[in-house]
Amino acid sequence: MRKLIAFDEDTFDKLKQLGRDRMATFQELADEAFADLLKKHGIPIDLRDALRKSAAKSKTDTAKSTAPKSRKGRSEARRRSDR
């Protein structure tokens, strides 16, 4: 899909120079920038990332639900009642 994006001249010149320095096309720079932006906000980039994130979430949810309950609350209540 093509979209028109406007840059000021100075920014565009710096992006062109960065592309030359890294031997990358403007499209490759844009792909990297948008992938980093999506990652920053926790949005999966592709199906593989979505599946990985989903599996990690279900793994932590399972670990939380099977973890033993803390006894901290009971001991705190006992200390208060002993006073």
C-alpha cells in the first residue's frame, strides 16, 4: 500500500544521508522506523510476533493461577489482633 508522507527538507536530507551511510533504501529505513514504533507500543508486527506474545501471556496467566497463595495477610492480621 502506498501513502504520501510529507517531510521538511532538512529531515528528508538527513534521512537520505542515513540511507546512504547504511546502504539502505528509504523504504528499508521507513520499515525499520515503523516496526520500532509498533514494538514500543506493544503491537505485534506480524503473525509470528502475535503468536509469541499470546503464548507468553498465557504462560504468565497460567503461572499466576497455579502459584500458592501468600500467607502474609494472615500473619499481619494476627499481629494486629495480638496488640
